[in-house]
Amino acid sequence: MADLDRFETVAQEMLEAARPLARRYFRTRVEVERKADHSPVTIADKAIEEAMTEVLKARLPEHGCFGEEHGKTGL
């Protein structure tokens, strides 16, 4: 159960890292790029994923991340 509590805490910290970025870009005009698979991505998507990944790397360095925008890190 201790691991689940730890993971929950880290998940909350990841959300806290993402929140100000989501607010910054909410209802603003941002350029939409197209990825290789033609799906859309914005600067907000990239920044939020990066912020969340940084928290994960700092708090659970033994874990990797497979992000939608920045790919695999630490796997």
C-alpha cells in the first residue's frame, strides 16, 4: 500500500505541475502543428507533458515515461 500512496502523491504533483501551463494556454490562440501521423499538437501539449515528465523523473527516477509528444524516456 505504501507504493500506491507514493504513486498517488507523485500523480498529484504531476497534475500540480501541469495546472499553471493548462491555465496559461486555456482559450488562447495557439498554433496547431501536425505530427507525422497527422494528429494535432500544440505548444501547450508539449509543455504540459514536459512538466509532468520532469516531476516523474525527479520523484520516481527508477521509472520511465512513454509520452505522446516527446516519446520514450528512461525505459
